[in-house]
Amino acid sequence: MLQKNILEQPDALKCLFDNHPDGICILDGDGRFLYVNESIITMLGYTHDEILQTSLNHLLNSPRANISNNVTNIKSSSKLAINHKKGYLVYVRLTSIPLVSDGLEFGSFIRFEDISQQVEQTKELFDIQEMFTLISEKSQNIISSISADGVFTYISPTVEALLGYTPEEVIGKPAAFFNDPDTNKKFVEHRNSLFIDQNTVRFTGRGRNKSGEYRWYETTAEYIRDETGNIIQTICVGRDVNDRKKAEETIAHLAYHDSLTNLPNRRFFKKHVTEKLQESKDELHSLMLLDLNGFKYVNDTFGHDIGDLLLLEVANRLKNVVADNDFVARWGGDEFTVLQSHLENKADATALMTRIKELIAEPIMIAGNTLYITASVGVSFFLEDGDTAETLIKNADERMYRAKNQAKLLEQKKNPH
């Protein structure tokens, strides 16, 4: 049975000295190497004899290391750069323990821990941070970081040029403060609908600048999650798309509105009717189609410019006579449509049709000319005459032309020659 203390074993400390993964050495009072282990040889690239023929001061005072310390100024624990034999720097954490005898220091016991990898990683991180700062400062986009509770923890300096706020005015404040309420609502709904593995999303909403104006921004958000999948941070890159959004809105408006009267066009009317019938299937609705009598005469006699102004006046009269929840559109040429929703009874539609005829029949003054026209109107009812926009329009169209023909026959009886 082994009873002796392991430290009393022959060469136990020497074995530890020689095989320790850190560099270990002993220096004399002048800082010259007396003993070095194999790790120092590997770490610095010198041979055993080369190390013993030099001093720590020589290694530390290398121009490349850019260190003017000498061994007597080294603290008990210091981070230093030592010149490798091949010329590059080796970063070490150096621990110095003085060797003392009879109250006098006669040398040092030195331990070198290679921290080059840590230093390089720190340098790489610093370089990345510098690059991120440069990108965020030069970018035309707004780069930001938002905490789990929705507060800005960082925002790039470009926020001042794009929204008028300094970074200091934004950081520490809730992101919701800078969005319009509808955008905040949609953003929360959008975020709550994400899958657990969905971390990169694109979102379009309106942000408020310092003057109170709302502008459209397209934001790409990267969600940072913890181990349980909870979002702990959001990195955002937002770009101003206000001009693009306005252009899209203009294009959409032109696609669904008549260029002359600015009323909804045929496409928009059919879409609106379809949606209205689907959302209120148990309600009574009427659909009117009206045609202007005498419009061709105005066009042929006074010209198309006067004809256009006449259509504008008719459009304005129709908008003024219908209720707020009714829908007026230009069907095409001199034809207009009206959807009357949520009627109490058919008499409401008859009353509106009468008011429309009376209003259009009133004299119209354009460019010094007094013009007279009338309207033929056909009406159909949901569900009695159909349950789709197409069937309601078809039936209203047939009744409008019957009314128009009846008006012609009546006119011929009044004026047989």
C-alpha cells in the first residue's frame, strides 16, 4: 500500500514543471531564463538553448510587441504580447511569483498562459462592432434593436435624417410610440401569428416623424430567441418606402376609379356589390342602373369638353343625393350605378329613384349654356331579382332599357312629327 505523500515522490514537481500545458520558467535576478518547460518552447518557437541565452526583457521589448516594460515592472499578473521567433505576436497572461531567500529576491517563477485565441476573438468582435457602426452610420436605412418588452435599445444615427429624432430621443422609449396605432395593432397580430422557427419577417407599416407626419416603412425584422423559443430581442432594418407606397396607392386608385369623375368604376362597383351581398345576406339591397337621355345631343352640339363637364355635374349630383352607406359608380359612357344597402322596404328604393330623376332633370349651367337632360333608371332587388352582382346588374339593365324605350314612346306621342 502506498503511504508516502505524492510530493515526496522523486521528480514529482519536475514532472509537473515539464509537462504543464502553460509555459513555466524560472528567471534569475536579471530576468534571464534559467529553466523553461516544453510549453514555452512550443509557444514561442525558440529552441531550448536560444531561450536560455536571452532574457524576458528582450522578448518584451520587441519593436513589434510595442511594449517597453521590463521584467521588474511586470505586475504579479499582466496581459502582454511576446514576439514569436517567426515574427508574429503571442499574447499571454503572465503571472510572476518572486523567489525570496533571507528576505532578498533572487529571481522569479513565471507562468505564461497563451491567450492569443481570446485576443483574436476579441479583436474580431471589435472589428465587427466597428463595421456594424460604420454600416449603420452610412446606411440609408434605419437599423435598430428592440428589447423583449418593445423598447429601443439601439438605433442608427440615420434616424435623425429620416425621422428627425436623435438616437438619444429614441433609445429607451417604446417602439410603439413612433408608430401609428393601426400599425402597432397589425404588428402585434403579425408577431403573435409567427411559428416558433420563423425568425426573419418583413413588415410594412407607418412610422411617425418628429413633425408628426406618418411615413411608410418596410422593415425586415430578425427575432432573437432564448432556449425556450421566447423572443428576447428584435433586430430591425427599416427603409422608407413612402414614395413607392403612394405610387402603389395611386395605381390602385386609378385601377378602381373613373379618371374623369373620380367615382368608383365598373370593376370597383362589382367588387363592392359582391362583398356587400356576402357580408349581409339577410338584408334588403337595391341596385340601380341609370342612363342619361339627351347626353348624345349635348356631345354632338356643344362638343366633348362640355359633355365631360356635364358628366362631372351628374356625378356630383348623384353623390349628394344618396345616403352615406350607398355606393355610386360610373358604369361607363353616360351610365351610372347606385347600390342602396340595408333598406327597410322597396319604397326606399322607389323614393331614391324619384329623387335622382328629379335632380338630374334640373337645368345644368355649363360655360354659359343651359343644358337639359333626363335619366332612365332600372332597379333590381336582392334576393328577389338575384343573389349575385351579375344577375342584379342584368335585371337592372333590362328594366332601365324598358324605361328608356317607354320614355321614347311617350316623347313620340307628344311630338308625333
